[in-house]
Amino acid sequence: MSNRKPVLNKRRDLRSDRPLWAATPRISVTASSAPQHRDYDVIIMGTGISGALAAEALSRVAGRRILMVDRRDPVRGSTLASTAMIQHEIDTPLRDLSRMIGSDRAARAWRRSAASVTRLAGLVEELKLDCSFERRSTLYLAGDEHGSRALREEADLRRGAGLDAEYIDKAELAERFDIDRTAAIVSHCSASANPGQLTAGLLGVAAGRGVEIVAPLAIADLVETRDGVVVSTADGRLLTAANVVACTGYEYLSMMESPEHQVISTWAIASEPATPRPPWLKDFLVWEASDPYLYFRSTPDGRIIAGGEDEADPLAHTDPAKAERKFAKIAAKLKKLAGIDVGRPAYGWSAPFGTTTTGLPIIDRAPGHEHTHAVMGFGGNGITFSTIAAELIAGRLARKPDADEELFRYSKSGTAF
């Protein structure tokens, strides 16, 4: 298998500088140095939030032999770059997505996203995960991409699809939130968390059910057979599995490359604890209908987390000088919009992330493969879409097809519609 194209696209720096979450407790997970067996029912590639949710879901089947591998230590990849705004709102507004894939399918995708937040909240409670998980409302502000008329239409469409959405005009927005924009939508079906603690907690649950976690261990190649997959590791091992699930984020399987899937760069900052903030912010996630857009939230200890300034360049996040400019711009935007002065940020970080033309993820079998599954292209909804992916993959391996699978299919030109 040594002459084949590498199974993963080139290794990326999944984050730059030091994210806030890297300095928080309870984000470490014990890993083994080598697999205990040669044969597995499932091999999961990746120990970030996508892999952790998949492992938790798949390990609910008693006796299933599962191996997780990662080329890094567990919980040390792109998950720590997340701002953990666990939104039910998809990056692509419902009105725009309806024009892309049809109103019925768009509404189903939005409803599934909302349901996944509720599902995740229940999972955190069921498993008693200590990860600062909080239910939040969202405030979606009019911006240079969508103004008041578009947001009114968006709110009407969401309500028509059975989703919670309250349109508020300029005057009400100023009265309730002291923000000067032409309109906004208030919704009540999102959440926030510490992504490192959430991921580590899920991995701990999976390990307690017998899931093996081996890291660092890189997969060099994989080949499907009639009954499963043969996997070769970078240290020369050959492993077999009935199914392989690639949860490798932006280091996606090379066979999944598509012109409709892009890797772009983003930046984020976090303030010191107890930063002065409007009282309402403790209950809200905020984002805007602009390009590039600003988004922000608070943490239980009173930090402000803000991000945005995305660029369609997968390497832009590696430029330290650009990062300093981006951090300053995010802080300035935040102060102008909401009157929040974060001073000199306590933390600043940057990262690449994958997205698709529609804003929907790809959760599908790899092309030409029956036993190799890939989840990717999560955009700004990484944790939300990872929850959906875990449900779909678990159902698929249990031979219980999910009606929403077709919403997230892959095609060579992008997500299949």
C-alpha cells in the first residue's frame, strides 16, 4: 500500500497560538501506545469532538470492539480552537438554503440542527458531563449581507418550518439589547460549553465502555475488502475493521476532495474573567448577517469570547502578524457594536476550518466505498453537526437508515442535492 496516495490530505496546523480551552482543567485523556488487537468492529480516526460523539454513540452496543486513533494526543487538535457556540442556526440562512436545495429539504436540515442541540443537552445531562454546558438563546443581527427585510422573511420561514424565531425591529432591538442595527431574530434553541471538557468527558465515557484510545498513532493508508477495511498505520501495523469512521476535521480523507468543500481561516479572542458585559449576554450567543461576520458570547466566569474575520485562505491563520491585526479588529468591532471593551485579550488563537457551498456538512460513505465513512465540512456548526453525524453513523452501522441521511451526502462536486 506504500505507493498509494496518502489516505489523509497533508497534515495541517489545526490551530495557532494558545486557545483559552487549552488552559482549562479536565481536558486530558489517557491513551495507550499501541492497539491491543488486530481486528475491530469499528476504527474511528480522530479524538476530537466528532470522534468522541461517534465513539459514545457506537459504544452503546454491548460487545462492539472499537479502536480510536489520532496522530496527535487526544483532545489536542482543532476542537480546542472552537468557540463552542453550539448553535441550531446553520451558517446559511433558511431563505438562502431553500433556494439552493428546496424549501422542504432546507427546513428538514434546520429542524435536524435544532433537534441535535436538544439531543446534546440531554446527553450531557444523562452522562453527567462537567463541561460548563449551558442552554442559550441566540441574537442574529441584520448586517451587510442581510438587512431588516431579509430577516423578517427569514423569521417567517423559520416559524413556518416549525422553528422558534422572533423578529424584532430596530427600536425593540435598541430597547432590549442597546444595539444599533435595523433588525434581529431572537431564538431559544442553542447552547455553549467548554469544548475540551465536553470532548474529554465523552472520551472518558467511551473508554469506560471498553473503547480503546491509541495516540499518537497515524493511519498511513486504508483499503476496502469485501467484508471490511484493512488499515495500515505509520508504524507499520496492519489492522482490520468492519467499518472505519474518519472524524479528522480539516485533515479530511484525500478521497473526499471536492471543489465545493473549502478550508478557510478564522480568528478568535478571549478576555480576562469578569469583563464588564451587558446583563443579557449571559443568556445569549450573538452573531451577525455580515461577511465577514462577528460572533461573541460570554463564559460562566465572565470572559468574553469573540471571533470571525474569516478568510478564504487555508494558510492565512499561520501568519502571526495577521493574527495580531485580526485580534485587534475583532476587539474593535465588539466594542463598536455592543460597547464591550475587552482591553488586551487574555487569549488569541486562529485555525482553519472546512465548509461547503451550502453550509451543510458531509456525512457519508467515501466514494466507491461501503465500509469507510467520513464526516467533514462543519463550518461554524462543528459541535451541532458532529452530534448529527454521530446519530447518522450509529444508525447506519445498526442498519437503521435515517431519513435525513440524504441531506448530507457527498458528490464529487460537493454535497449532493
